[in-house]
Amino acid sequence: MKRPAAASTMTEPMSASATGETLRSLTAAAHWNGRPAADQLVREHDRWLRSVIYGITGRAELVDDVAQQVWLQVCQRLDSLKAPDRQRSWLYAIARNAALDLSRAQRRLQQRTNSLETVPEPDGGARGASPVGSVLRGELQERLLRAISALPALYREPFALRHLEGWSYAEIGELLELPIETVETRLVRARRLLQEMLKGVAL
Amino acid sequence: MTHWIWNDAMKEALDLERLISRVLDDEAGPQERKTLRRLERQDPEFAALAEEYAWLDREAGAAMRAALGRAALPAPGRKDPPAWRYAPLAAAACLALMLGWFGPQRQASPTGGVQTAQAGQSWFLPTTPARSVSETDESSLTRLDRPYQRHVAVDRDWIIVPGDEPGEFLVLELNKIHKVAVAIQQDF
């Protein structure tokens, strides 16, 4: 299995490996300083973890829920982190498990209950008086998000990381512990599935 | 039993999709990009497919970022411009520095002429001090007014809002109304 090469640095958003040393020092500080350093951990790494959560769940409305669960667990289990070099993988594992747990809980809830009334989606007043172009744009975005949500998580996760974080194949492979070729193949299949699902949508 | 026949046409299609994908992800080398451009010139169908994938990529990325409240990513594949491109900017910076150090020291005209910078003051400094927006906003908000959030179709029992100090959090407990329909079956 070919391991990904060392990732290149990026300025913004944060690259997968450019702040490895920073993450180690922050975690070490968190052990001694408690909350302030943990707060900084959140600020430094919340963004890419949210991208991971969206990639796994496929639903933007669940990201906040899962992210809070993740950071609570991180704060509770910080003392148990022994290997500073595995911190990114440790954070990813917590986020992945939390996202999968909530996804499963949501699916079970939907299977058991049938709601007579559905809460209307907030539209921000866009549909009432906006031009036709804005309405069509909103509908296109909804279709795209539904199609992305329908992707298998296996393909959606690298697709989300690529588009939300701008990471390279090597960086994605390093986080997901996949060879670069596998990351590439999954992105190809994600695009193919989206293209098939959205056939006929005007360019 | 289904047997997959991996023929040359399928392999070629996958290779073409992989090429398009690598170019879209800024992972393709110069030779691959050249190959893509050549294929686009030679085959209109391939060009249409590549354009469709590019459009899909742009729109899907924009939709995800909008859903998560993110700004657009910087454009990929942007190479550093050659040094000579910085020459006009460098010249403008030098001019600005010179004006700042050696700017006009004219006295105000008795007849009320053009307002000039005071001696030792840069021309580019704002005339009024910048007002802190946060000071204005914070003074008009009570602690319970922050933040305003609307949550739809979520199961959270609480909301955690970071406070002003590191390590300080405001925990809000939600009172939710559950609407559940239970099927009533009649047995005879």
C-alpha cells in the first residue's frame, strides 16, 4: 500500500500536516493549562472536523450537533491521549464515531416515527419576492445537496474534504489512512455518481 | 451470476474520467493538462463531458460551502506571478512611502484652501479614529440576546455558546415540543 507523501503547507484553510507540531504543543499545554488551551484546540481544528462530519453524515443540519459532542468528548478524554503524534487521527476517530452514531440514531428515529406536520424550512423570505434567477439558484443548490447527501459516505467524505478544505490527495489520504490512488478513485466515483444523479440539469 | 467484462472501452472511459478529475483537483501535471486540452479539441463529446464535470464540481462545492456557511476557497492552481509583475506594486509602495515621509508641508491657506496633512502625519491615515463595531454592538445587547439561532429538525437538548473568556461557556437548555403521530390500530 502506497503511503501518501508529506503534505504541502497551505495558508488558509489549515493544511493537514502544516500544524502537526502546533497540535502537539497545544495538546501538551491543554494537559497543564486546562480550559484555555482546550479552547484554542477547538478554534484551531473545528473547521476541518466539521468538514469531516459533513462528509460522513451528508447533512449540514447535523454538523453543529455532532461538533459539540466531539469537543465535549475531546475535553473529557484529553487526559487519556498518550501519543502526541496520533492526535489528528485521534480527533478524526472521535468525530467519525460521533457522526456515525448520530446518523444511525436519526435513521432509527425516522423509521419509527411518522410526523403529521413537518416544520417548514426557513427560506429567509427568498422565495416570495426574489427574482426568478435567485429562486432557480436556490432550487439548484437544494438538488445538489440532496444528491451529495445520497452519495455513499465512502465517496462523500473525500469529496467534502476536497471541496470544503481544498486538501490534496495526499492530505486526504493521510487523514483517512488511504493510499493516494484510493482517494483519487473515490473522488472519480463521487463525481460520476453526481453526474448520473443530476443528468439533465441545465448548465 | 453477473460477470463484469472489463473491456478496453470501459478502461478508456475510466482513464478519461480520472484525467478530468485530476485536473479539477489540481493534481494533474503539465503533460496531463496538455493531454486534456488536446482531447477537448479533438472530441467535442469529451469536451462537453469535461465541461459538465467542471460545472458540477463548481456548483457542488459552492452548495456545500453555502450549507456550512463557508466562504469560497482560493482558486486552485494559482502559480506565483513572475517577479516583474510586482514592479508596479513596488513602485507604488515606494511612492507612498516617499509621500508619507516627504509629503507636502504646505500651510493652510488663509482663504480656506485644500486641507493638507499635518506635519509628520501620513496622507493615508484616516481622519477620524476607527470606531470599534463590537463596542457599539455589545453595548446594545444583553447577555440573553446573544446569539440568535434557529434550529430546525435537530435533537439537541442544549446549546453551548463560547463565552467572552477562554474556557467560559454559556449552556442553554432547549425546551422542545415533540410532534409524533402514533398509528392507532383497531383489533376486532
